[in-house]
Amino acid sequence: MPEPVNVARARRETPGCANVVHLNNAGAALAPIPVLEAVVEHLRLEARLGGYEAAAARAARIDAVYPSIARLIGCRPHEVAVVESATRAWDMAFYAMRFRPGDRILTSRAEYASNVIAFLQAAGRTGARVEVVEDDEHGQLSVADLQRRLDDDVKLVAVTHVPTQSGLVNPAAEIGRLTRAAGVPYLLDACQSVGQLPVDVGEIGCDMLSATGRKFLRGPRGTGFLYVSDRLIEKLEPPFLDLHAATWTGPQTYEIRSDARRFEAWETNCAAKIGLGVAVDYALGWGIEAIEERVTALAARLRHRLARIPGVSVQDRGRRLCGIVTFTVDGVPAAEVRQQLTAAGVNTSVSAIASARYDLGARGLPAVVRASVHYYNTDEDIERLCLALDSLAAV
């Protein structure tokens, strides 16, 4: 069993806890002091020395970000690219794929709007087809239906591990076993899972994985990373290149890097990149298993408490649930619920149908309120949310 999280210490090291009940960690978590200080220190160094000179002075610290991420997700440093967001990471992998008429892309009902828009754009350009794998009786991707659909025409399986609109955790490793056996590339959107759940690319069996810094990793906004396995990297040409991703070898020739940094650009936010590395190390210091244990327990208590409030319905589906809790209040639009909670000093978010049409549309839900806990949250935070809902539901 992992050593329990020292919640008092976590809150001391999180200045935002003194100001607000932050239950929007699936949007952007509160940064801890070490991350804040690392980013500010580098910005000050840039102001004193100059941007290029500061990067040279901190080159070892910048380079250390790659092995830190590799330890976090169970890969090798040369399989990691650091970019400005999870969306850019996912896009760089997806748009490096080459589709032809008749190719099929399989995805899940939980998929996020940005990913689906990319699928549809690629399908319109190439003649490929997008298919949505059905859910099973628990509301997660049906492994049986995926297995039925896998054949030689399937060129990519792209699945969201934890969706934006639910506490669901899709069966990523079971998907990986099928895709590996079928020889089909597997792209996992781990934007909402990395930092709150153990994620090991070897155990999952994915060929590509995208993630962000700002959510459960508690890193700066404008940071993300991409994992691309050695098994696939030489088959993927990035959708665009620069002098960092490739070398200009002659008047009419260039050579693409052999590692995952072919998906990066030369210009980068060094302060934020250092902050991302500090956030990863900070999470590893707590222990991802300990974080998962606390986060899932807090979320379970929140769901139990919400279920006791008249007029409130918990909307999470799935056999395995995580730290994202979604709900609706009878007769009150989700945006209005969020406004009332904000007025009570509780940060939450709204997931609308435009972000998850395959899922929320099928369930007849125009939007859900999303409360996402982290290990620095407390039972008192949960109670404050629920007391505000008690008042709202009683109106």
C-alpha cells in the first residue's frame, strides 16, 4: 500500500487553497510552490541575462524534463517530445498518420470534440472513414465491439483514456492488447488521466500518447508532451518541420530527427518547460499510486454526498471511476449551477454537448457540471460544494 498523502503539507505548499475551494482540477489544477518558484526564477533569469543566455545557463535543467516524463509514463527519454499543449501533442501524432480512401479510424463515444474534428477533417481530405465503437453495459468502450471491428482496413485506434465530461476510465490496457495483436497503431489521449492515475505506456500498449501539464500534473498552462514509441516513430513524418525537428543537409535535402523531438519546434517557453519538469518530479515525489488512492476516494465520497441531495443526479458512467465527478440539477442549467457555485467560492466547470457530442448527445444531456478533485482537496471542500447545491436545489 502506498504511504497516504500528507494533506496538510500538500495544502501548505498550494497557496491557492487559502483562497478558494478548487474543484476544477480537470480544467487546470492549482500549482504548488515549487512549480511557481521554478517558472518565476527562470523568467527573472531571462530578464537579467537574456532569453538565449538563460536557456544556455539552465540547459541541464531543461534537458532533465525528458527523463522525468519518461519515469512518469514508463518510456525512454528519446520517445518524449515536449510541446505547448496536449492538443498540439495529439495533433502532431494524428496528422503524421497517412490515410487513404477506405481506411478506417476507430474511436470511442467518450471522445473529445477537438479530436473528432480532426478525424472528420482527415476523413474529408483523404476518404477515410470514422467509426465509433459502442459502449458496453457499464458505459465504457466495449472491448468486444472493438475486437469485432478490427480488421485490415483499420489504420488507427484513437481513444480518450478519461473523458472531459465524465469520471469514466476507459479500459486502455485491454484496448492495447487488441491493437498490438492486430498490428494497428493506437493513439491514447491521456490529457485527463496523467497525474491522477498511474499511466504506463508499456502496460497500456499504446504507440502514441498525449498529455498536458496544466491539469492533474499541476504544471503551468501552455505545456504538454507526446510519447511516440520506437515501434512507430520512423513511420511518422510530422505535419510540419523546422530546423529543430530536421536538419537542412543540402540545397534540396533535409533529414528528420530520429527521436520524438521531431515533433517539437525550435522555439519554446523555457520557463514553462522547466515548470513542467518540476511538476512531474513533484507528482512522482508524492507517488502516483498514493495520489490515485486519495483522489478516487474523495471522488467516491463526493458522488455519495451528491446522490443524497434532492434534484441532483450524478451522471458518471463506467466500471472504473476517477477524480472527475459530473452531475446535473433538475430544472437548473449547468451554466447557472456553475455561476452559483462560483459565487459561493467553489470552482467547478461545465462540459457541454459541443465538447462531447457522441456521448452527451446520446444521453440527451445538453451539459453537465464537472467537479474534479485532487489530493489537496478535503472533505470540507466537498461539504462546501454540497451545501451550496442544497440551497440551489431547494429554490
